[in-house]
Amino acid sequence: MAIALLSDIHGNMDAFEAVLADIDRLAPAAVFSLGDNIGYGAEPERVVRTLRERCIPSLLGNHEWAARNRDFLEWFNPAARRSLTWTFRMLSADALETIAAMPLFRQEGEGRLVHGFPPDSPTLYLFQMSAQDKLGALRSLPGRICFVGHTHLLDLIGSDGKDLTDHPLTEGTTPLDPSRRYFVNIGSVGQPRDGDPRAKYVIWDPGAHTIEVRCVPYDAPAAAAKIIAAGLPEAHARRLLGP
């Protein structure tokens, strides 16, 4: 039973539509978003509406957390605050209601889904945590795998219960050892920060013990132009185009 996992769409409808078309061709059994569907991009309302219309459950990301708790805006840098302030004005009452219902985590069989770091943080980054923090979190998982977003990067960290091993996670299929536990950082649909402007998401096959990274081309210059036309920070547009 293959499951599509996506994260950090960030209001980029062009990237989201390309990923959805790819998902429709593959026809996985389920699709989940790990949050940060809004912020940075120019079409937050369309993204949230599409999640709702497609019945794609989403977790709460740090950008959704700010939509629910405006005091949290101070956590962000000035450019992100400016983008989020604009984003909040663009969101309908229905979109805000959808965001208000998003949970902090989800358990899907052996997989823990959380935006930032388990058990339920939308704000902690995987790279911020010490080796001991990561080992402790993996040991306490109710399953073997924790899927996270938040960093906009791909990463695979495995553990035998004593040590951590960082594995490359690149386009294509990566086998997982059923005897090990893993963090899988699934990259970003709408704002990759790995130098590759393609939209990233993963297909997890629990039965086959594999992770497939999908890298989907889309019209990134068009998405960047929408950010500029909306009067949003140019840095957020430039990020879409790679180095």
C-alpha cells in the first residue's frame, strides 16, 4: 500500500498542481501533507482549498501555527512575517477553519508524521537536534519511521538503536532495512532549498520497505513571477529558481 507524503507547499500552486498530476498517475492508496501549506507563495487560498477538495489530510506546520496564533509571528524573520501578514489577509474563513482543524501529528501504521520533530513539534528542525535527541526520539516512536518536513531538504537518518547513520536521499527508490529505525526528511513541494528547483515529495511503500523520492518539474519562473506581482519579498521568488 503506497502512501504519498508531501510537505512545505508554501502557497505554490504551480508546484502543487504538478505534484498532484504526478500522484494521480501513480495512484497511491493515500496522500498526506506534513504542513506549511501556506506562507511565501502567492496562492495560499487555492492551496488550502485544493487540500480540502481533494480530501488530503494535513498536519499543522509552523506557518499554520502562526495563522492560529498571531503572537507567534514574532518567531519569524522580517521577510517571513511580511509574507505571512499578507497571507492571512488572503485566507477565507473556510481556509482558516480548515487550518484550525489540522493536528500536530498523525500515526499511519509504522510511520509517525510530524512537521518538525517528534512527537509533535511544528517548530523544531531536525538539524537542530543533537544525536542523543534523535536517538531518544527514534527509540520512543510507536513505529519504526518518522517522516518530517520543515527543512525543505531531503535526508535519511537510520539507527540500530545505538548509533545514527546519515544516508543520502536522492531521486529514485531507496530500500529501508526493516530492522532499523529512520527519520525521513521529505523535502519541499513549493520551495526546495537544495539547489534543484523541482518540486519534491516521497512515496512510502511500507510493505516493500522502500522510499521513493519524486522530483517533479514545473514552471518555477511563473510561480516566482506571481510572488513578485503580489508585492511579496523577492527573496522568496528567487529561492524557487535554484542557485
